[in-house]
Amino acid sequence: MTVVVVLLVVAALVVAALILVSARQAGIGAERPSRYGRRRRVRQAPRFRLERLSQHRYVLHNEGATAAYDVRVDTKDLTVTEGETHMREFSAGHAQDYLLIQPMHGHVSELIVRWRNRPGADPEVVAELPLDTEVASEGQEA
């Protein structure tokens, strides 16, 4: 009789453990779309990268999956001889060429790009992009 009671208690514990594990996995599965959706939105957002081509030539890339709106490039004291510093829309995959000259009175080490994820009153997003401004060898073209 004692053996039967022990077996029933063990069976009940095993069934309870299986129910608990099953319920826990269902809860984890319910969280996945939410986390996945957040990651997906982050990947879709505009993402800017600055590429240096030569001593003074740079390219600003939008590597995100969506366009950026009301884009402003703050070049501080750099002289911009080519390239727009304000754009209404900067499409995904778009690249903008710049010819940037360092000021004579100092050194600028970064550009600041400001944009909105949607046209209108969205909050402004800001990214600081470092300039690779090492001195190029003499004779290198701009």
C-alpha cells in the first residue's frame, strides 16, 4: 500500500513538472514576437555611416532600411565645398558625397547628423560620426 502511494505521489509530481515546463515554454513563446518586433524596428531605422575616400573626400551612407527625414549635417567649422548639409529626405541605401576642408584654427574630429524617423513632429535623432582625419601623404589628391 505504501509503495502505491509513493508511486502515485511521484506520478503526480512528474505530471505537475511537465505542466509547469509546458506553461513556461508557452510564456516564452508569447514574448518572442514582441522582442523580435522591437529588434526589427531598430534594424529598420535609418543608420548613418561616414566613409573616408581620400584626404578631404567623405561619403555619408544611410545603411538603415528606411528613409530619414529633415536630415541636417552639422559640420562645425569644416568648410563644405561639395555636398548638401540639409536634406528633406535621405533614402535608405542613399549616399551623399562631401568635400570637407579642416579649419586653419583647429581640428574638427566629428560630424553630427540629426534627423527624424518620420516627416513632421517626430523627436529628433542625433548621431555623432567620427572623422578619420589623419594627415594623408603629400601629393594625395582631394
